[in-house]
Amino acid sequence: MSIEGLLSGYRRFRRTRFLAAHKLFRDLEARGQSPQIMFIACCDSRVDPATIFDTSPGEVFVLRNVANLVPPNSPIARHQATGAALEFAVLHLNVSHIVVMGHAHCGGAAALLEGYHNQIPNAEFIGTWMNIAMTARDRMMRLPLPPQERLLHMEYQIVRLSLENLLTYPWIGERVEDGRIALHGMHFGIADGHLSMFDPVTGQFQTVLTDGTAVDV
């Protein structure tokens, strides 16, 4: 898509969706946002939470980064966009749910699995960022998996690790403990549109069926 293509899309938006939801946008500007759900998703252009979950403006607060990673809380890492977004969502917006959503064929997960420089030559930042998930890689490598399944399970392990890292932030951990916040893990299949949810009881991901039930994957 070109810049002109973007501008054409903006004009369509003004003629259609903006006009249809003009009052909603006015209200959102006047009263501010009050989403109950925060998404931590990958910045991959194929995986947009607002599109996947068919949400309206103001319904979800979305943070996107490479491989939907949550770094652990650290006193020496204060210049960190993920921590700042979490702090805003939890302490200011008072969200009730935080969802970490991975996805199929994640480039960040592949870079961690195969080696950054094999995947992205001359990378300066990806390696440092993806090192956050080395524990996830180690866990995946201990699983008796055929090579063709490693990337999928790498993506699963990154979601699990990010959920664990969320609890290292005291103001999240205490809210999970007393029930003010619930944490959720998800994984989206780009080609087939399948969504799976992490079950903390079984430790497995379950496919969400279109009738609302789930089956183990």
C-alpha cells in the first residue's frame, strides 16, 4: 500500500464509519477512554487485535511490540515502553483484563529460535529485545518436539513467559491476587483464523470454537 492508498482509506473512513459513529467519537473525546481490556500483541502487520475481535474505538487498550513480549520488572529498565503502557493501563485506566496474544509464524519467535543474524542480517536491536525470552526458548528446547512444531511451541512459550513476567510488577500481582485483574494468554492462527486460549490449570492452549466452546490443541 502507498501513502496515497492510506489517504484513500482515510477518506473512505470519513465518509462511512466515522459518520456512522460520529457521536461515539465525540463522546470518547469528551469523557476520555475507559477500556476494560488491555491487549499485548505483536507488532506484526497481519495481527491486529481490533480487527480480530471486531471491537469499536475505546473498547480495548492495545500495546504492540516485537513478539508480544513483557519484560520482567526491573529497577534499571525504566525507559521501557512496555512498562509505561502497563502502568498507564493498570494504574490510570484500571483495566480488568490483560491479554497477551501471540500468533502463528511470528518473526521474533523465529529469530529467537533460529538465531537473530540468520533471520535478520545486521540486526542491532532485535537480539537484545528477544533475549528477554531466552527462558521461553530453553523451555521449548527441552520438549520432545519434531522440528516442524518448534516455532509454534516457541510462540506458546513466549505467551506463557510474558504472563509470568506480568506478575513481577507489584501493582499487577496484587490486583491479580485480589481479583481486580485477570490475566489471559491467547494465540492466533493467521492462515486459518483459529484462536486458542491458555488454560492455567492444564498449562495447555485450547482452541476456541465458533460456538464458544474450546478443545485442547
